[in-house]
Amino acid sequence: PGEKKNITKKMADLQEQIAAHAMEQVEKALDDQIQELDRVMDDEDELDRIRRKRLAQMKEKHREQQKWQVLGHGQLVEMQDIKDFFKSCENSERLIAFFTNGSKWCQVLESHFIKLAPKHPETKFLKVPTEKAQPLIERYNVWMMPTAIFVIDGKTDYSLVGMDDLGTNFTTKDVEMYLAYHNVIQMKKFED
């Protein structure tokens, strides 16, 4: 019994030493981080450099958003003629060409695209009515409605044909995740 008590005490002492050592390591890492933060905060040149860098990033983002707005991003825009499609492919890094004939499922998917377009101005959402797009329908082998062609850097990357990929009971968030998976939209970072 005395030997068992002695082993238990040694184990408890060892666990205490390990915990104390781990706490020392954590405390040292925190101290190092605090010291680095203090160094940066005390260094006016470093703070100025960080401010200038962030300001330049904000200006670039603003210029990019203005460009997207001019190109018709941020809304579901209806194609007026075939030239609109090719111009959009040429001018927009990311494009969703949504072929629609006004059917029930086209209207459902359209309602989701209308909600997503303002959230993702980096992508142009182009509504392509079938009656205005016969040459495009033949060129891209569109055989089912709705069809959404994902164009990235001027190249067709993927097509959503019908509703099989999404099913029949999906949310706008489901569509957003699907589009993000195919890289035709960018999910926003936490700090944006």
C-alpha cells in the first residue's frame, strides 16, 4: 500500500511538472508575441508602412469594384444580342451565362442568381433568353433548361445542366456554395 501511494504521488508530481513546463512554453510564446506587437506599435515607420499598404489595397479594391459596376456586374443582366455574350466573356474574368426559357425551374434558379449577383460583383451574371440565343445554344450544346455555363478567363469551365446537381430543394446558400466550388464566384474572406 505504501509503495502504491508513492507511485501515485510520483505520477502526480510528474504530471504537475509537465503541466508547469507546458504553461511556461505558452507564456513564453505569448510574451514573444506581445514583445513583437510592442515593437511594431513603437516603430512609427512600420505603422506608416502598414497604413500605406492597407490604403493601397483599399484603393485597388475600389477601382476593381468600379470597373465591375461599369461592366454590369452586381446584378443579373439580360443579354440583348449575341454580341453581349461574347463581350461579357472577353471583359469579365468570371461569367455565369444563365440560359433560360422561363420554365418553373429556370425561374427558381433565376431568383437565386438575382440574390447572389449583388453579393458577388467579381462575377458577371448574364441571363440568356433562349429566343435570343439559338447560335449559342447550338455552339454550347445546350439541350436542357435551365443551363448555366461557367466561363472563367474567357474559357468555358463547367456547365450546370438541369437541376440534377442541385436537386429540387435547395437554398440560395446551396447555390452559392455550388458556384464557389466551381470557382466561378469567390467566397468572401472574414476580414472583408
